[in-house]
Amino acid sequence: MDLFNSWLVNRYIAHRGLHDSTHPENSMSAFENAIKFDYAIELDVHQIEDGTIVVFHDETLMRMTGRDGYITQVKNKEELENFRLLGTDQKIPTLEEVLEFVNGKVPVLIEIKDYKIQHYNPQNIFESNLFEILKNYNGEYAIMSFNPYVLKWFKIHAPEVIRGQLSCFFRDNKMKFVVKYALKRMLLNKKTSEPHFIAYDYHDLPNRYVKKYKKLPLLAWAIPNQQEYMRVAPHCDNIIFEGFRPKI
């Protein structure tokens, strides 16, 4: 598997779709916009109470919908009709809806939102439900997560799926120090997640932790402008970007 000659390196990746003031992040219109300009799409997934996997970034609904509550506490996909994104006509899409719409036109990079950093659980329903959807999808895709145990599930049950380890310096995160220490340094890469690529916060590049993994493609996220792109370009293989359209 030569990922250095794949879309993960050779195709710019639009963070939460190509979103702006009229195309909300993680919306069908943002994904349509990304396809229009031939960008790969990065998106985020959560699982709601009935097991439906939805495309949404935040744990809470307030910022994007103006409603109280947590995304994981939405009861079913019918209830998604009650929410609109940033005052537009766009609703919270399901992953199946997004994949049916994208239909292989551009690659998709899926971030699995799971911060419960704990021991591996082979019975994890989220990962199992997600893979049931992905194994019927014919387009190019990869998954990534901050949680090494999510990646371990895929390593064991779906080793053919390209998986990436997300990381950063976790400056504002309330995790325990020992968890931050391990995740920042990606200490679980070798024996737990064994990722195919690394995705690291552009603020924290370059650093000595990613240099240990020169044989793996390195993505920088989420680049906000051309100036930061030019600064970080020598230190990474590709970018996940938002708020501008990158120029080589």
C-alpha cells in the first residue's frame, strides 16, 4: 500500500466540506461545493440513539443548530428533521445520505468522534455499525480518530480500511495528563493503532513526535489560509484546509 502515491497525499482535503457563510460545515451543500472544485472531503461522524450514524462535528447541538442537547442523544433519524444548520435550509445528514450523494466522485476522509480513551472493546457498536455502511461503499475513503482503540478495532476487524492517527498538543483539553502525554507523543501507534498515516494539528508542526514516522504520510489540519499553508508545507505531505482555496 503506497499511500504516498494516493489521494491522501495528492489531493487537497476540504475540512468538513468546502464550507462558507452560505454552505454550513458538514452539510450536503458544503460537500456539493467540494465536489464542484474536485477536493477530497473530510467529515465527522457520531452515532445517535437508534444507531444511525450522522455527519456532525460538535458533541453539543447549540453552535450549529441553536438547540440544547447532545448529538448522541438525538433519538432517531426522523428527529434530525427538526434541526437546521446555522439558520439555513440544510439539515444534519446521515453518513449513508452523504455517501450516496458523493458516490465516489471524490475521496472521503471520515473522522470518528470518540474521546473515550480506554481499553480495546471488540463489541464496540459504533465501529461495527460504521463498517457495515463502509463495506458497501465503492468510492475511495479512509478513517481517522484521536482514539487509538477505535483504530485498533479497524486493524483487527477491517484491516483493509486505511486508518489514520489524529493528534495535537491538547493544550485546551481536559484529559488527564497521562492520557495527553501518550496521545501527544502517539505512544500507542506501534502496539495499538498501527496507523497507515498521521494527521497532526498544523499549529504543532513541525515536532519531534511526527519525525519518528517518516515512513507514513503526514497530513496537517486544519490549515486556515495560504500563509499558514506555505509555512507548514515543508513539514507535511498534504493538508486538510478550510476558509480558503489553497494554491500550490
